[in-house]
Amino acid sequence: MEGMEEAIKAGKIRFPAFSSHNIPIAIELMKSGRFDAVQLPFNCINHEAKDTAIPLAKELDMGFIAMKPMGGGLLDNAELSFRYLLQFDHIIPDPGIERIEEIREIAAIVERNPSLTDKDQREIEKLRMEFGSSWCHRCDYCLPCPQDIRISGVITARSNLKRFSRDKAKALFESAVEKGRTCIQCGECVKRCPYHLEIPSLIKESIDYWDKTIAK
């Protein structure tokens, strides 16, 4: 904070902001009066901020940046994802992209500013049921792992098996899954996870699902 305040006085920072994966802590920081903007994960399946941090940001006249608008890559329907986000006129999505075509697709959706339909809402509810509350946000705060396991790569292998062909999924995630088999369930990752996920159990579930699917 001292370094940030010095940078503000020196004119190097105009609007102090912070990023977090923990909504209760974020709310405390928002109420401190020291920040002009906040960045939190927010998308159609990770929507906890909708009734908490987002209304508070509007009340406090703070900017709100929606981190992981497509679930860190778990959501593959840009149209649905941004239809949901465009309901909120006081937030700015911050999408991660790999190709120029992706940002062009997103920009075209935003320019059309389509409304969320009843069909969209049903699809969102279906996605929420599919992912549940125990899904990895790929923040990687659980690392480093004593066994050098790429934890998010293992846990998300299950959902990615549904998105990719069998051969592509194997190419992308097989090495991570194999490394995941070395988990000793030490629990260090659980202590670090801001979402309080039971990571060793999720690793085992993901590997079990992988084995059943790949073995078919």
C-alpha cells in the first residue's frame, strides 16, 4: 500500500485497483476507500459477485472488471457468455484471447448488444448444474505442488474431455493426468485454494473419469 500511495503521489498511478479471487476479502478492500476499481472472476457460471461485489461497486462508484468472462477457457460459447455479461452496464469484461479472430468475435457480439433470452437462461442453468460448485477456476493459487503436479490441468481434464476429441484431449492433458497419479494427498493445495476445494478428491475423480473415458 505504501508503494502504491507513493506511485499515486508521483503521478504514476491514476486509479488504484486490486484483483482478488476471494469475495469477502475483496468487499473489505472495496469498503476501505483506497481503491477506484476491483477485478473479480465473474461469468455465467461463476456468478457469486452478482449479488455482492457488483452492487457494492456501483454504490461506491468503483469500476468493476470481470475476470475470466469465459470461465478461464471452460466456456466455449462466446455468444452465450457475453450475452450474460452485457446485462450489466457497469462492468468491463477482461477476456483472455489466443487469436485475433477471438477478439473480433467478442467485439461483434458487444456491438450487437444482444439481450439474454429465455433459451440462454436455460442453457446457463444447465451449465451451472454441470459444473456445480466444485470446479477449478484455474487461478493456480494452489501451486507449487510438492509432487510438481499441474493441478488445474488435471482437474479440468474431465470437462475438457467433453469439449475436445479423444485424440486432442490426450495430446493436451495426458501428461498432466499421468503426473496427477503421483498425488500424495498432503493437503497443501487445499490450504492455498481460495475456493476451498477438496483438491486431492477432485484429482482422483478426474483421473477416474479420464481412465473410464479414454479406455472406451
